[in-house]
Amino acid sequence: MKTLPFAVGFVVAFGTGYVCGEFFGFPWWQRLITVVVVVMALEGANQAVGRARARKKALGEPGSEADQRSSSS
């Protein structure tokens, strides 16, 4: 598994919203904000990891686009 599936992030976000509502007494609008923030944070982390892996893979493979650009300069 290369990145976390969106559905897993969504379940984690709703779980976080539920916990915040039940244990910290958040109203519905704070739960909604919490879910949105957690989904955005997880997706941002997934994109950062995916881009880092893609860059590492592109730089590590001979004949890749990144190697061709650096050799033609």
C-alpha cells in the first residue's frame, strides 16, 4: 500500500469527530470543522509522501525524466 486510502482517512476523521463530541462536548459545527481539518491533514500528508516517493523514484532510476534533464543541462 503506497498511500492511505481516502476511505480510511474519512473513517478516522469521523471517529475523531465522534470522540470530540462525546468526550469534549463539541457542538455539531465544531465536530464538522474537526472532520474537515482531519481529512485535509491526512490528505496533505498522503500527497507529501506520494510526491516524495515519486521524486525519490524518479531520481533513483537511470534513464528517468529527471536524469535526462540533468544530463542535458
